[in-house]
Amino acid sequence: MSDGKFDIEDIRRRMSGAVSSLKTDLAGLRTGRASANLLDPVTVTAYGAEMPLNQVATVSVPEARMLSVQVWDRSMTNAVEKAIREANLGLNPITEGQLLRIPLPELNADRRKELVKVAHKYAENQRVAVRHVRRDGLDVLKKAEKDGDVSEDEHVKLAEQVQKATDAAVAEIDQAVAAKEKDILQV
């Protein structure tokens, strides 16, 4: 659509990107169980640059309530520990050589409700993104009809396809956030 031509596949791809972005955001929210994705937002100052944690260490889940971070370079251990502590995830790593063990504390009811609100905020942001894609697509379609590139009948048919793609993306967003909410609230 960047060239001004209507492309339903581009619209679907952009909407799918919004759904994927939401799923990535939701994966980073802490539930009662350990998940290696929990540390995805952590960046470490390494070798003079900010790097994602997964580029300086391996994250694994040895137990349901424990994360394990194996740092590849011994000199990076303190920097990794500091980055995890300062990531505002409420985690306190225990260092054992190049291995950091991170016990996950229980989530209290207030924190669970707070996480559900954050999940819904992420979902609403992506719903808005999907609606923007729909609006952009319909604007291009309207311009194409005005320029004579598509007939009125084609315009109606293509607008219906855009709306179906929008409805499908919003339904997928709703489904993803509902599953995450259930996961968060599960004690």
C-alpha cells in the first residue's frame, strides 16, 4: 500500500503483525509459572553496547518457579545480574559462578489484577493499530475508486474483505488477551 495501490494481502500482513506484537508483549508478562520469555525485555550493557540478554547468556526453565541464566562470558556475570535486578520485573537473581538462578516469587492478588490491566492495555493498543490499518486500507480503496481504478461494486466487495480481516484480527487479539488473563489469574 506504500505505492498507493490497494493490496488486501498487505493489509492482512500488517494486521497479523499487530497480533504478533501483542503475543510478544503478552509473553513478557509474568504469570505464576516460569517462562524464558519473561527475560526478553532485559538488555545488558556488554562490550560497550546495549545487548539483549539472549545474546550474552542462555535462559532456561529448570523448575516451574525458577529461571536459570547461564552467562557465556564470566566477566559479564555482574552486568547480567545488575540488568535483571534493574529491569523492574521484581526478580532477585542468585549468582553461582557463571550461573544465575532466579526464583520467581508468588504473585499476590493485587499484582495479578495489575498485570491483567497491563495485558488489556497492550490489547487495546494493538486493536487501535488494527483499526489504523483498516482506515489506511479503506482510504486507499476510496482513492482508487475516485481515480477510476476500481468500480463501486469492487469497492464494496474489497471493503467487506478489509472489514473481515479487521474482525478476524480483533477476534484473535481478544482471544490472546483472554487466554493470558486466565493464565495470570490462575493461582
